[in-house]
Amino acid sequence: MNFKRFTNLTYIALLAIFLMVGGESRAGDDKECLECHGSKEKVTDAAGAMELKLSPERSDSLVIRAARPGNVHEGIACTDCHPKASEIPHPTDTLKDNPCATCHDGSVKQVNGSAHRDPKGGSFLRAPCWGCHTAHDVRKTKDPLSAVAPVNVASRCLTCHAKREYLVGVHGQAVQLAGLDVAATCVSCHGAHDILAPSEAGSRVARRNISFTCGKCHGRVAEAYRKSVHGAALTASDNPDVPTCVDCHEAHGTLDPALPKFRLASPKACGRCHADERKMVKYGLSTQVYSTYVADFHGTTAELFRAASPDQPLNQAVCYDCHGYHDVGSVRSAGDKQIQERLLVRCQACHKAATASFISAWTGHYVPSPTRYKLIYWVRVFYRLAIPGTIGFFLVYIAVDVWGRRRNRRSS
């Protein structure tokens, strides 16, 4: 017999005897497994003894570090999760089954009802247990070293989901930079094992449920939203046209609403719906809300700031200064008298001496027409005719005068 092959077989036989003799008496003692899997060198030596060729990546994946204090599986032997590993060489299907399902069958069933489910209903999940919790160094969520601790959750999810804007959003920065473990992570909004797609009714981030999900942290704000004209329409009839929290604040790259950049961008956010003719026609609302705003003094100034100095504070009124933040009401249900009273209070916040006659000069978000704001409309018509007419008359007059002078010159 070839000496090298004899040596390899001896190595395998001794290892098998060691496992059989010591396996039962050492529950949770994994020294025998670490004899081959304890380091990359040991993995390489063991593979060489069995005449196996492993790529560097495969060798790295087979290295198992000894359990550190705090591991929730401390005291559980390797063979408790990988019973087929007691055979040397290991059978090719050693890792075929999901070992977590043995003890955590309830969690596996929960994942199988989620977006990460096994298409066949088994234990081969789209997001395997070890993809989030790691394979061997599994720790409690509150342990800072845990792969699913608040500070580490995003990095786990980002290995599959391209939502890096979360890291620069107000929630991501609160967790990653400020160390606020109470700030929202992926799990806070989407759940852990029972994650569902936004299109599914039971999802925490389905349109109808978003305000309740955000309300876990922003309770008073969510309650005000649900009583508003937007939230009430969503709650009552699941109206797809009204905005939810993430339409105004963005789901992952949530901007701090206290920043000037958010304030300057807010009119455009409102304009996404209120300048949409298809949506506004359905409810009999003006489609010129955004265009009339940016055409007046407040809106023109806001647009200039947004384009030139987006990080500079703006002291001009934006949409929510007049309509409210989350408690936006319907102008129809309020009535003209109440609207005028509320609007005057809003205007007086900046214009201290404003009276009822002050706001009467404002045409709202409507373009003057023969039926609405008639005087302004006809004054505009006059100037549109008078100014071009006057300029045109003088241009013709000058042209005739020049032509006459040239003709007289030639004749003389």
C-alpha cells in the first residue's frame, strides 16, 4: 500500500475512533471537531489527508472558531446540529437540512409565512437563519456583539437589499453615529421573521399600516395624521391617492425634518400630488396649487433658496406653515369663515400687523378667471393687451419714422 495513502487512512481512522469514544461523554465539547476546523491550516491538512482539493474561499468557510462567552448555543455540541458530521469523511449531504429547524421550528414556520419563505415550504429559506444570525457565534439581540444587535442589523440586511440610503437617513445616523439603539432599524419597521412585502395587506409597511408602524415611536404624530384629511381617507376607504408617512418623509433615506433642506423641498413634495391633474380632477381640486405657489413671493424665494442655498434657513412660508404638518384639514369641511380666521392667525405669525383686509388680497391657489377674482382677471387682460399694444405702436411709429427719413434723404 502506498505510504501516503496509509498515513491518510490512519489519520481518518484515529479521528473516527476519537469521535466515537469521546462523543457521548463530552456533550458540548467540540475539541475533536476543532482538530480539523479550528483554523485554515487544520482544514487544509485534513483536506489533504482525505485527498480533497479546496479553494481558499471554501477553506475559509470551513473554519469554525471556538465558542466565545455569551454564545446562546454554549454547551451544544457540533454534532447536535450536524449529526451526520460524526461520520468521517463527512457525507456530502451533511449540510443539506436546516439544523436550526430542530429547535426553532416555530421561527422557521414564521419565516415560511414571510417574504423570505422557502418556495417549497421547507427549510431552505431565501434568507437562511445564519444569513442574519451568523452560523455559530449566535448571541442575544441586546448583546452589542450580536449580528442582529441594532447597530449591526442594517449591515446584515444590506448584504441582500440595496437600500444604503438608510445609512444617511435620520434613523440610520441615529443608530450608527449617535449610538441610539432606540432609533428605528430595518427590524423596527419590517419585522424580524414575519417580514411581508409592502403589497401584502398584513405587512407592517403596507400603505394602510404605515402610520401604525411609524406610530410605535411617533405616537402623537401618527394619531394626528390619522385624523387628518389624508389619514382619514386612507383609513376609511384605503384611498391609494393620499400620502402616507413615507411619501413625505421617504422610507429609508428619511431626512431630518428640522433641517432647512427638508423645509425647502416640502413644496415640491406636496406638488407631486397637488400638481397631478389626473388625481386632482378626481376630487375637484385645483391643479395649479404648486404653480401658483412658486409664482408668488413666498414660493419664488423658496425656489431660489432650494436651487442656490439648500442648506440655508428659509424665513418664507411653505405649504405646511399654512396647512399644518400632519393635521392637514379639508378646506371644504372647514367653511369659508373658519378658513379666513385660521389663515389670518397663520399670516400673523410672520406679519404681526395683518388684518382681515390683508388676506383678502390673496387669491389662494387659483388663477384669476372671469368667474373667480374677476377684477384681477380683467386688470390682467388689460395689461396683457395694453402693454404689447403700446410697445407695438411705438415700434411701428419708429419704423415708419425711420423709413420716412431715409426716403426724404434719397429724394434730396
